[in-house]
Amino acid sequence: MMCSPGSPRSSYTQSLRAQLRGTGVTVIELAPPGVETPLLRGEFAEEMKGQKGMDVVRFGRKALAAIEAGHLEIRPGLSNVLKIMSRVAPQFMFDQLAKTVRRQPARANP
């Protein structure tokens, strides 16, 4: 499961891991940082303000190495910083992330 550090999905992943303990199913949480892809450049160029995301090959190698090492929570690059900051200053982090969300115009019902 891919999710943002400190997000409700993270709690879901932890709960799912607890429920599936002993079943042979391993639940791994992967919280990727911004990864340099066409989606990042196309959809989030304004939010990135010229910053580069993590190289996709580097991201893949780090994720696979962590899975092979048996890590259950994987946060490469800036994802780990976000996790720490969400614990230290949760309201500040929420406010910062909320600024990056683009408001979509409401669609008219056909």
C-alpha cells in the first residue's frame, strides 16, 4: 500500500498488519516522496516550484532493497522527513500540505 506518512492510510496499514498477523500475508507500507515522473512534472509543476523529485530508478532500488531487508514501513527520501515533521508539528504539516491541494471546479450535473 502506498500512502503519505502520518495519513489515515498509515493507520489503516498498521491495523491491517495487526489483523493479518500469523496468516502468512505481509503488509508493507510504502510512502514515496515526489518521484521524478511525467505525472509529477505535468500535474504538480506549480506545487514543486522547480524542485526535483527523487529519481525513479533510485526510488525503485531503495524500495526494493527495503522490502528485501524486511522493512514493513518504507519512507525513502523526503517521505521520512514528512513523517517526523507530522509527529513534531502536525498542524503545521497539515496546513502546508493543504496549500498544495488544487481546488477542482465543481462539475455540473448532466
